[in-house]
Amino acid sequence: MKKFFATLALLAFGVPSLAQDPAPDALVKSVTLEVIDLISKDKEIKSGSRAKLVEVIEAKVLPHFNFTAMTALAMGQNWNKSTPEQKKRLTEEFKTLLVRTYASALAAYSEQKFDFRPLRAKPTDTDVTVNVRVLQPGAQAVTLDYSMEKTANGWKCYDVMVGGVSLVANYRTEFANTVRNSGIDGLIKDLQTKNRSLAKQDKK
Amino acid sequence: MRWAWLCLALSGCATVEERDPRDPWEGFNRGIYSFNETVDVYVAQPVARAYVKVLHQEIRTRVGNFFSNVQDIFIGVNNFLQGKFVDGVNDWARFTFNTTFGLLGIHDVASEMGLEKNNEDFGQTFGRWGAGPGPYLILPFLGSSTVRDGAGLAIDWWVAPLTEARPIALRNTLYGVYFVNTRADLLEAGRILEEAALDKYVFQRDAYLQRRRSLIYDGSPPREKLE
């Protein structure tokens, strides 16, 4: 009988909550804590394996990012001037670079504490910012602000601000300069070259 | 906009580097920048790496805390100048507790008590008072700044308690340790920057300008919507 009620309760409360998308702040918190837990337990990552770290990021973090939106924002007006094929390749290369940067930042993590701020948004909002602070002794906390948008597949992040610096905005001038000097294909080529040289570094 | 059309009408204009309005002295800045990079690669980084190797993280944190504590005095002053009295009192309370119970600041007991570290300087105060950043400026040895922040930095250093330390040999030693410790703290961030940027100069400049704007508004600047 006990089991019956438990099952009933699960059906009534558990299942619908599983089907519903988690709130953006809850999502950021659970993903952050899960990734931190994974990397602090994984022996390979602790001994400096970049490949394993990237694997974890790809499995746990990437599904919650909208890289097409990120690339479009970083490209600005040049996005509309790109062909679908160029858009695809730009997104792919930019994603590789961002994942790599994220891995480096995570590799530098050492037991800092997180302060997940309560979400300041209306339940009807579809574009919110989730604020997290990384606390460290003797220094001002580092703020991580995740810009998130509600989509059909749940909340997706389209920009991260680290200490007030928007990652996407920071690529804007670089991208615009490169496109002005060597076109969109030139930018794709530059990104490829960058990613290849970083991949080579990892193998060393 | 009119200039852009004029530019299109003229031949060979594509080769002319478009100036970033925030960085009118880019040519000059890039010169200082590459000088700084050279000094950094051949002097500052090797010294910082050796320092990291010799001293354990625990001790480096204590050293950083000591300097951080001394700075809290003028972080407080700047908060008062910006009319943020609660924050100013917070900073001075931090200084009081850390100097006494924290043994001259080497232990950040105030943070554990919930008195959080703030980030203020004269550049931010000028910004709060309404001064724009002015042109971007690379300072020799010190790196990214703007005309406003450079003026602020001059005052930061002029009033810094560190400059009052005597004998001179002690003061100079403190300067030296301060710079090496600061550079050591930034080794990791520097590596990430190197990896993330296509053009390091541009990436660093944009990050600096964004960061300063954010600091002036204490982390919540009016949002600039990216379209």
C-alpha cells in the first residue's frame, strides 16, 4: 500500500516536474555543481587531461548553449551577409574555441565557493540573466552572468559575462576587423588556424 | 555614415585601417603594447613563475592579502566620495578587523565575517562623477588604461600608504613584492587570454573597457542590447 501511494505521488508530482523544463537559475546551479563534482573526482582531469575535460563539457554543458545565437551576436551585421554554409562553419569553429577557453578556465578551478543568486525575473519572462558569484578569499568575488533565452527545448544560454565582460561582445570587434580585412572566409580560416594550433598545444 | 560612402567612392580605401573611435591612438598604443609584451615575456613572467615555484600558494595568498588590506583604506575613501557610505564603512571595518585580528591583514577574517571585499579606485570615482573614459591608453609597464583611469591611477599611487613606507629600501622591496605577486596571480588568466584571442591587443582592450564600465556601475551597468 505504501508503495502504491509512493507511485501515485510520483505520478502526480514527480513526472510532470520531469517533463517541465527546469527554471533557468535552477538549471545553472545543477549543471555547475554537477560539472564541478565531476571534475574534482575525475583522476584523469585532475592529472591534467584536456581531452577528458572537454568530453565532460561537451556532454554536460554544451546542450544548454545556443551557439548559433552566440555566433550571430558576435558577428553582428556580418551574420546576415553570410551564406548558410558560412554560418554553419563559423558556428562550428567559434564553438570549438569557446569550449576550449571554457576548459582552460575550469582547469584553473580550485575549490572556490559559488553563490547562486536568486533570479530576479517574472515567471513570464523569456529572456533572463542568471547571476552566480565565485567567492575567493582576499579578493572581490568574480561575477558570472548567464544570459538565457527560453526556447522550445528549454532554457539556452547565449552569452556569459565574466566580471562584467561579455564573452560574445568581446569577439565583436575582432570579428568585424577580420571580416573587413579578409572577408567572412578569412575569418573562418583564422578561427580554424587558431583552433588547430590550440589542438596541437594540447597534444604536447 | 557619409564618410563610409565617400570611402567606398574612393579607390584603395579598403586598405586604410578603420579607426576605432574609442582608441584614436592605436598606433602609439600598439607600440607601447609590444614593448610591454617584451618586458613581460622576458622579465615579469619568468620572475613570476620562479616566485610561484618557490613560494607555496598559501604564502602567496597571505602576501596578496597584506597588500589587499592596505588598499581597503582608499577603497573606502572612494566609496565615500561616490556617496556609498555603507560600502565605505564596510571597507574601513574590513581594514580594522583584518589589521588587528587578521595580523596586519595576512588573514582575511573580515570576509569570513561577511564583510565582502569591494573594488574601487579613483578612476571609478571619476567615472561615477560623470567623467567619460576618454581615449584608450596603454601605459608603459602597467598596461591597459584610459585617460580618465590613468589620471585616477596617478592619484591612487600618490596617496597609497605603501609610498610612505620607510626606509626607502623597505618601500622598494614592498613595491617589488607587490608587482611580482600581482603578476603571479595573473599567470593563469594571461594564458587563457592568449588562447581565447585572435588579436590579443583588441581582445584585451575590449575586455578592459567592458570591465571598467561594469566596475563603475558596481557590476550592473545599464544593459547594452546586442542586436
